[in-house]
Amino acid sequence: MKDYYGDKMVNITQEILKKISRNDLIERLENGQSRSKAASPLSSSHQGPDTGNKKPAQRIKEKQKPSLEDKYKDTTEGFEDSGKLNPLNSIFTKVNIIEGDSKGVNDEHEVWQIETASRKQRKQDTHIKCNDIFKLLPGQTITIRTVLTKGIAGIGKTISVKKFVLDWATGEANQDVDLMFVLTFRQLNLIKDQQYSLLGLLQKFHPETEGIENIKLDDCKLVFIFDGLDESRLP
């Protein structure tokens, strides 16, 4: 009814303006009516969902996931500088992750420990899937917040990291995580004389997280991945 009477009033006004030869006002009236219809809810009913009400963390997540998927969907097989890319999912071989000690990284090269380790009969090893490294094991009650993976060079630690990130980015696993940040020590080593805040550092390596300073990080579940600890040259 409202639209009906509104249109009738416009028509009456146009007739009056014609009689007094005010064509300029008729044209302004018609232009104003067109803009009003274009902005009305009825004319925009077929538009996509409103994204203005999304939380900043959700908006950044929707940018970060495609960015990480594009970055990690392909990887080199063999030497990293070989230049030959293959789909990660097609070449990924599950790494045998075993719960172990928490003594940190050994100073001596791990190759020297292969023979000693191979002699031990480990009958009660707890095997863990790559995507389950933060999940509680049977009998555990304390939330796992930090995980360190160790192993000889070339065993697949970095590939496992890439697979972990890719599965999150494509929605395959760990969807309770809000944001994921990957920082490699190879990249961090290049930062020498520059000073960064944590947020500045994240935005440098993850430019898609622009606006992260508006997020209440305490309310988010974040994962920080530092890859290549043995390559660290930081003091």
C-alpha cells in the first residue's frame, strides 16, 4: 500500500509541474525516484550476503585460507631448489610421528644417533597422526600448547608442516583454529637491523592479515609454526 500511494503522489506532482512548465523539476523528481528504487531493499534482494557484520577474525580467516592453500598446494620433490612442483597431496607420505622426550634440539648432528636409536626396542611407542599433534593422548589431561618435532634431515618434517597447514586451509582438519601463522627461520634470519613488533612481523610475512590489530587475539585460537629451528641464526 505504501508503494502504491507513493507512486500516486509522484504522478500527481508530475502533472502539476507539467501544467506550470517546470520540466526541470520533473527531471529532478524522476532522477531522485530512480536512485531511491535502486537503493531500496526490494531492488537489492538478489545481492549476496552482507559481510559487514562479520567479525574481523572471520574476515581475515577468509583471506588467509586461500592464500595459504595457494602457497602450499604444490611443493618441490627432492631438493627445494629443483624447481619441479608437484601437488603436495599426491606425493605426501605419512610421517611416523612418535611421542618422545622434551629435551629440546640436540647439539650434535642427529645422524650420529641413528645407530643407537635403531638398537632400542620400543614396544610402547605412541603413534600420532600429523593433524592430531595438538590433541590429547589417552591418559593426558593438560592441554597441549607447544609441540616440537625432531628427526634426521630429510625425514619429512617440513613437508609435514606444509601438509598440516594445507589441510587447515582446505577445511580438512583443525577447523577449530581461527588463524595460522607460518614463520621459517630461513626468512627470520634475513631480519638483522630491523625491529618489528609481533603484529608487524606477522603482517610482513602474512600480508593477507591486514587489520589483525583490530582483533582481540585473546578470544582466538591461533597456531604459530616456526619451521627449520636448526637453521636459526638468531641470538
